[in-house]
Amino acid sequence: MDGDTDISLLGDDALLGRVAAGDSAAFAALAARHAPKALKLAQRVLNNAADADEVVQEALVRVWTGARNWVPDGRARFSTWLHRVVVNLCIDRRRKPVHADIADVPEPVDPSPSAAHLVDRRQTSTLVAAALAELPERQRLAVSLCYYEEMSAGEAAQVLSLSVSAVESLLARARRALRARLAGPLRDAEGA
Amino acid sequence: MAKTDTRILKRLIGRYGADPRRWPQDAAAHAPALAERARTDADLARALADERALDALLSSVPEPKVDTARVDTVLALALRDIAVLTHEAARPPAPSRHHALNTSPWHRLWQALGGGAATIKIGGGKLGEWARMGWLAGATAAGLALGMITLPQPALQSAATTAPATATTIAGADTGDTLDAPSLLFSPYAVDTLGASAKDARR
């Protein structure tokens, strides 16, 4: 390969080929390209920036160690694989017993309609974040991937190792649950 | 037909929200029908308003802040972990636990007897095995010889000084098959001595 090639112009598969050969510059370029999205996803799933950083750090180490096994057959995308690793690490982390820092625990919000009248936008977002956090794990992941990361149901299905119809079912159930949990703010929004 | 379309539209907004831009590509063909149908179908219009309000609430959650410094820190820590992994992979293997723990005197004796000798193939055989067997055979022969030299000595000396009758018996035994250790142990002298000791005890 030409040594003068601008690494940042190379595709993911080409960079992974170099990573497999021990090229740390290619690894840095690949990580810089995908880490921001991976961090956002991990933080949405974990609700904690520090935990998200650790998860993505571990996922990047797995990219290095697993690069040799990557087969660039055009069917699988590196970003999908990375997101799958991140999601699995997030699930593992959430299942571990944790002693949360008191500063990370959001203030409890009264979800009654009368209280919702008083909340400003910030409090509303806190309420929505709490409702999202209360969703069952796979429903929350489906919303995070499809709504916030704007993945298609097909991509989310690959990340979650599910069928497309299963992801669509998770999305429908998640939105139903969110509508029920956020009934107060939704009424206020309609009344406004 | 119109009823089916409404059901499809309700299913789409129930999964992907009220914004057709979030719908799957293969569902984009239904997008123009949504606003049109909502004007005439009150049920669909209400469902659309609900989903639009939910979309607005979901959008109120701020996006996690990911700046360059944060990405650089995560990358640097990952590279540190990779360097540690690479260093560990390049390090020669540590001595086995079996080797490290086997420091007992018996193990050292076994080693001295050739137990730990490197196995070298010679003519289809193994030098280590032969060395081990040689040491074992030599050690066994040395042990037997030592036993035969030391065991009869006190008996002969005491016999010569205590009783002539028994001394001749021992002399006879001595001129016989002196290498037969069991015979020496259960010789007539030994039996007589045992009998005399028993008589003395009765007295």
C-alpha cells in the first residue's frame, strides 16, 4: 500500500486491514471516525458519561484485537459491528450491581398533570429521560438506535441480533409505554 | 382499501413516529397519504397528534455532548490498554505452576535420580528413561548391599563374645549363603537368642 496515502480518506475496511497489521495510526483514524457516535449511543443507554467512556474504550480495544477476524465481504458494516459491541457492553454493565454516585441520580419528578404545568423545558426533558430509563432494556435500545441514532429498523435489527419485525414490535411497545408514562406532559402539550 | 391504508398509517406512526422522514424507505410511498387521510379521518388525526406530541417530548432530551477532547481521552486510554496487551503478548511465558511448586525433598531426589532429565531420543529409545531406570537400579543395589553389610555385624560380634555354641552356628551360617538376608534374619542363632531371652524372662 502507498505509504503517502492520507489515512483519513481510506474506507473502514481498508483501515481495518491496516489495524490488523498493527498500524496504530489507522486505528486512531478509525476510532476518531466512529467513537463520537458510539459515545452518544453508550451514554443514552447508560445515562452516564463516565460509564459510556469506559464502554467505548473497551469496545475500541476489541476493535484492535478483533481486526484480524474482520472479513470485508461487503455485507457487514464496521459501524454496525462496533455498535453491536457497544450495546452488548452496555447491557453487561447495566446488569452489574452498581453503587451510583449521588450526583448522578436525577431529582425525582412528580409526573402528575398539575406539576407538569409548572415544569420548564429542562424539567420536561428530565421527565422524558426518566421515562426512557424505565423502559425495558430492549425497548430502550430500540428507541435509542432508531429514534436518536436514526438507524433503520434493519440496521437496529443487526445491532441487536433480532429480526426487523421484532425491532418494529419493540418500537411500538416502547412508544405505547412512553405515551402512558408521559400522559401528563402530553396532555399539557396538547392543551398549549 | 381506505380502511387498510389508515391501518397501515397508524401502524407506521405507532412505530416510527409522526415524521415520515423517520419511516423506512419502503414505507415512504405512504407518506403523502398521511396528511390527506388525517383531514378526513378523525381517529387517524388524533393518533397523529398524539405521536407528534410524543416526538416533541423525545426531542426535548438533549443530545449527549461529545467533544474532541473527550474522544481523544477515550482513544488515548484505549491505546494504553492495547500497549499493555501487546507487551503481555510479547513477554516470554512464566515457569509453570507445577515446576514452581515442586520443591519438596522427594521431588529433588527424583530429579537427582534422573526424573527431570531431558528426554533425548536415541535409536528410537529415550535417554531420559534409561537414565532414570539406571539410577533406580543402582540405588536399589546400593541399598541392599548396605543392608547386608550392616545387619549381620552386631549379631556376629555378640555371638563370638557370649556363647561358643551359638558362635559355631553363626560361623556355619557365615560360611554359607551370606547374601541371603532373610536367612540371616531368621538364622538358628537368632531363634536361639529369642528362646534364651524368653527363658531369662521366665526366670
